[in-house]
Amino acid sequence: MSEKPLRDISSVAPDPTALKALTHPLRLRMLGLLRVEGPATASGLAARLGLNSGATSYHLRQLAQHGFIEEDAERGSQRDRWWRARHEATNVMPAMAQGEALELGLAFEQAALTGQMQQMQRAHAAFPDLPQPWREASTVSDYTIPLTAEAARALVEKLQQILWEAMAEAPALGTSLPEGMRPFTVVLHAAPHVGEPKAGEDR
């Protein structure tokens, strides 16, 4: 990593009530758009997502109620109400979660996983139109490595640290970016290998 100063990355660790509100896939998409693309109005998000503005406004109010977004008073007017994300990252699913916290954490992860896969499928479909440097920066890779639980945890923490430092060195999401720079998504999934299901088992 470079020696340039690292900026603070704002993040949120939602409680079970807030996390329940975030398990809705449309709210996750809206929050993602506000984080990556910057502030927007309900009508603007509705157009981006193919929704009606009434439904979009409802989901935005739910996100605001639980502290994920806030009104952007600098942009707002009597006619248009602008919203912005309050954080760049969401920290969810502590390893020791039990009961309702575990169920909600898994529900959030399932919604996030669906969105991540859709995002990467769109990126894969757009690959032929990428300039060559961005093609060379892209990858679809997986690695299966025999490890102990302790070594696996250390590996994941090391990868997360590298990614967090890269994020802290970069401009904040949702801001104007220098020429040649664009949001770049790295999806990190890590879990014990479960193999292929046997014939007749649910897939």
C-alpha cells in the first residue's frame, strides 16, 4: 500500500431492529446507489430502479428512520427532497450471534448475496465493452485452500485489511472522482467448502 494518509471510513453496525429494516432487497439497492453514486431524490431513484416514487419514498423513510440515510439539506428544496447515505460501509453478522440476531444476520447476508451476484453478473455482461486496462483489472476467481479455522480467520482478516486500506486511500464513495477513476467492486466470500450435493439432494 502507498504511504499517503488514510482517511476515516464511516461505517454502521445496525442493531437487530435496524437490521430487519435493511433485509429488504430494494432498500439495500437504494442504499447502495446512494453510497456509490451520491445523493438522489425519490423520483430519481424510482427512475433508476423502475419503481413508482411513492414506493421509493416509503423505503427511503424506512432507511432514514433507522439511521442509514439522511436528508441532504444543502440540495433540498420545497419541490425536491434529496437523500444521502450516512455511512460508506455496513458491519453485520458478529460471529457470536445467536437467536434473533443470528436469523436477522443471515437474512441480511442472503439479501446482500443476491444483490452482489446480480451486480457481478451485470459486470460480467458489460465486460466486452470495457477498455482494455479495465479488462485486465477484472477477474472471476476462486481459491480452495486446506486451512485450520484459525488460519482461515487470519487469512480473511488479512484480505479485509488490504481492502479496507485501499478504500481508505481512495476518494469517498459518492463524490466526484478524478479522470480515469471509477468505483471498482471486490466481492469477498469466504466459507468452509461444502462440495457439490449428492444426486437427489437439494441444490
